[in-house]
Amino acid sequence: MAHLLGAEGLTLTFGTRTILDGLTIGIDAGDRIGIVGRNGDGKSTLMRLLAGRAEADDGRVTWRGGVDVGYLDQSDVLDGDDSIRRAVVGEMADYEWASSPVLRDVADGLLGGLDWDQPVGALSGGQRRRVALAKLLMGEHDVLMLDEPTNHLDVEGVAWLADHLKKRWKADEGAFLVVTHDRWFLDEVCTTTWEVHDATVDTYEGGYAAYTLARAERDRAAAVEEQKRQQLVKKELAWLRRGAPARTSKPKFRVDAATALINDVPEPRDTVSLRRMATARLGKDVLDLEHVTLRLRGEGDEPAVADGRTLFDDVTFRLGPGERVGVVGVNGAGKSTLLRLLDGQVEPDDGRIKRGKTVQTAILSQEVEELTAKAHMRVHEVMTEEKNVFFVGGKELSGAQLLEQIGFSRTRQWTPVGDLSGGERRRLQLLKLMTGEPNVLMLDEPTNDLDTDTLASMEDLLDDWPGTLVVVSHDRYLLERVTDHQVALLGDGSVRLLPGGVEQYLRIRSGKEPAPGEAIRTYHGQTSTEAGATAGSRGPAASKATARSASSSGSAPAGGAEGTDGVSEAAKRQARKQMQRVEKQMEKLSSRQQELHQEMAGASEAGDVDRLRTLQAKLDDVDAQLGELEETWLEAGELVE
């Protein structure tokens, strides 16, 4: 394929930190490249260098003659005095751009519903982002470089952009680079992934999923090498302790070799390794909105939109203990307001909100407003302003230890909050919420400003979240990963259940499928939607007895011999018993594993190499047994599900 542009020997340093070090990389026609990496590792910087928007300290960037590069910056570069029409198509007459199917698709996909004669300065941040993206896509470019193009786009907008990029060129024509935290988008449009880290770039074939698998294999291989290195370390330490090492040149050589081996430990990457926080126990009643109506009011009231619409119309919405709900919807439909209703920040015009006696709510807002007033404080001071000791996963941790676990080094902990990056502020905000020990956690667009590694770590943290979780997000990967079911706000005053998830929502919005019935009936965290859920959020809520009957009626067919998946109840009972037996065996082996580790540590301190070798053989045997038991447990678990 034709070479379009490339970089040779790129080096760039900010202060004392090297961002890129002698990087050589290229882009060919047909390349569809996603760029990932931690916040601050240089993703956007690399793109700006390749686009000619910045200069490196050393090295060069070369473009093939005649190549046209289009660039979407994260910052807003539009003239607020221009109309939308002038900003997007310039002096081009309507019939000129409307005669092109591609340009019409861009206009419909990004600017539908906007008055093209209104000034750009009157638009919201999300609307301005759409205008900037439309302006770029209206042009004829050989290479597109998109820095966070999905920011401010809703689920529909992200899906449209993915479809547009897949159809924009033939397979061997054009190219694009995209920096984004939206992992569904990366999987949907990218055939190559660049990971920017440690002043270099690693290249992987495929989108985000393929990159994740490849990196996991790389990390596994590195772990094997590290295990071998640790064994050598133990042997060298054992040898060093057996006598005075400095009497001959040979012992001195061994000392130097051992020192080098011990010191050759790579710096660990920042990870969010938090376990479950201590939370107040939830009772059977959590949060219920009963026949709630909320109308939009004038400026200064909640919500601050003065268009006279009814945001929620006789809505009944119930949250059970441990329930995990994802919320999608059109802009202005009331997703954030729904969270504020549940949190008690907004009172309904009609209806009532029932809160369980033990309910403690917390909201992760979009704006990170909680930290604005603390911009002058240092990270460590913010973390420890209420208490100095935290209980995480049954362990007692200091504020400094907890901050280190989410990527704040000891030196970074003394940085003023006002100097933190957007991703760092987001991490600190989430940690502050979690340490407040709520049992109902509500996240409003939590993926903003977070890199893919931090997002994956946050999802692991949410996997262990024992309370009730409500997530508003346009990131379908996150929603499908951490929530059990999704609901939609379509702007008609109702809340609708989506049995088909985000994909069903997109079909509804595109007119390919009618909207489902409006009822959402939950009973202790179980959602029932019989026959399209005809008794709606505009009508009386189902009784608990009805909901219980509905949620249990599909659990087994008539006769009760088999479940809906064809596995007999007897087989499921047997599988559960097997899981219990295996769990007990695994507990014993895990205890034995810990004992062996302690014995090996003692043998290492005593310098007993033979003992270390014997214990390692025993440990290998225990590890193998645990692996077999885990496979057995998983196989039995598949029958139970």
C-alpha cells in the first residue's frame, strides 16, 4: 500500500521528562489506527507531531507529496461569530454540498435538528463539537487525525461516526488515526492499535479487544520472566548470606551480578487495585420513584431549562438492593436529572420518592465540581481531610497508600488539585466518593477524561461494588460491562426498559424498531418485563406480588423438570454441590500456597538453597492442582447459570 506519511527518530522532552525517544513509525493507505495509552503518556502529542501542529526536539516528520491531512483538535477552534452554515461549508451554496451523498450524510448525522443560521457562539459545548467534526468530515482529506472525536457525542452519534469512517474510503484508500477512550468505537473501526508508553510506541494488529489479548499475553510472558528472575534473586541472596563475599575476585563478581539482578526491577505501571470499600448494609427497600412528574422551570431553578417541557410524566422507577442499571437517552431527556432525583437534590412536582432507612447515595458528576473549591489544596490533603485511615478489602490503609493504589505517586500526592490533569481529577473524585462508604453509587458520564487502562481498572473496581449502581454514559462498552440491564429516556416523559440493551436503543432511534412498553417494575433488584411491559411508567406500578410472579414465571417451564436452557434442575443441584466441594478444596490449597510462600521466605533468609528448591517443587504442584480445580468450578458454574 502507498506510504502517506511517517516519522523518523522523533524525540521530545518536556522539562525533565522524555515523552518520545527516537520513535520511527509510518502510516500507509488503508491504515485504520487507534491510539491508546495512559493519560499524559503522549497520545495527543504524537498526533500533533504527525499532523505538523507541533515540532519535535529531534527527528523529522515527512508527508508524501500532495497528501492532505485533516485534524480534529480537542480544543474548540471555531469562530463564535460564524453561523453554523459558514463554519461548516463556508461560502458553498446549499445545492453544491447537498448534491453529494457523503456530505448530506455528514449533515444529517451530526447537525440534524440544528438551525444552520444560528451563531456558533450560542451553541452548547456538545453542539460545537459536532459542528467542528462536521466541518472536518465535509473536507476531502487523505488522512484524518481525530483527537477524542467521541467526546460530547451520545450513543447515536458515536455509532454514526463509526459507520461513516468505515464507509468513507475503499479498503486500500485513505487512512485515519484516532485517540479515544471509547473502547467499543476502537473495536468497531480500527484494524491496528498503537500503544504509547514509556516514550515509545508498540503496534498491535486489530482493535481494542485484540490489543487487550495481545498485551495480556505480553504481560504473561513478562510475568514468567519476572518469576525466573525472582528465583535467581533468591538463589543469589542465599549464596551471599553463606559467607564473606569479598575475599576473592570470583565472589566479588557474584556480588556484582546479584546486585545488578536485584536492582533490575522495572517500575510498575499505575493501576487501580482497590478492592471493595466498606459500605453500609442495604435493606430490601432502596429507592423508589412513585408516579413522579417533573416539569422544567425557569432559569435558576432545577432543572435550569425554560422551555416549558415536562421532563418526567407520572414515572414509576424502582431500584432494588444490588441492582446495576445503565441509563441511555437523547440529550436533554433528563438523564442527569434522574440521578439528582434519586439523590434527593431535586424534588418532583408530583408523586413521591421513597428512600430506604439505610440508603446512603453518592453521585460522580460530569463537572468534577466537588474539587473546584479545593483547587488550592494538595491531593493528600483532600484525601485525608475527613479521616486518615481507610478500610479496603479488609485491610487498613493510610491515605497515602490508597492514593498510590490509584496511580498517585508519593511526589504526585503533594501536587495542588488545580494542577491535576482531567483524568487525575476524575480518579481523585471517584476515590473520595468510594471512601465516603455510600451504598448507592450513581455515575454521570464516568468515562470523561479517563484513559483505557484506568477505565478497565475502574470496571474491575465496580465489579466488586456490593451496593446499588446507576450509570449514565454514552460509552456502550462500559454500560454492557458493568450493568445488568439498561433503560432509555427518549424525551417523551417516560422511562423505558431495554431488554435488547444499547443495540435496541439504536434501532429505536433509527426508526427500525418501535419503542417498547414503558413499565419498569423491579422487586429486590430483579426486573420483570412481561409482554412488552404494558402497564407503564405513566400508569400504576405493578404490585410486588405481580413482579415476583413475573420474575419467577420464566425460571422453569411447566413441569419444572428443566430450566429454560435445557439443563435439568437435578443437574443444577448436583453442579452446585460440586462447586461447594471444589470451593472447600480450593480454600485448603490456597492456605497451603500461603504457607509455602512463608516457608520459602524463611528458607531464603536462612540461605538454604536446597530447601528452596524442594519448596518450589511443592508450590508448583499446588498451583497445578488449583488450576485444575478452577476449571472444574467454572464448568460446574456454566450449568448453574
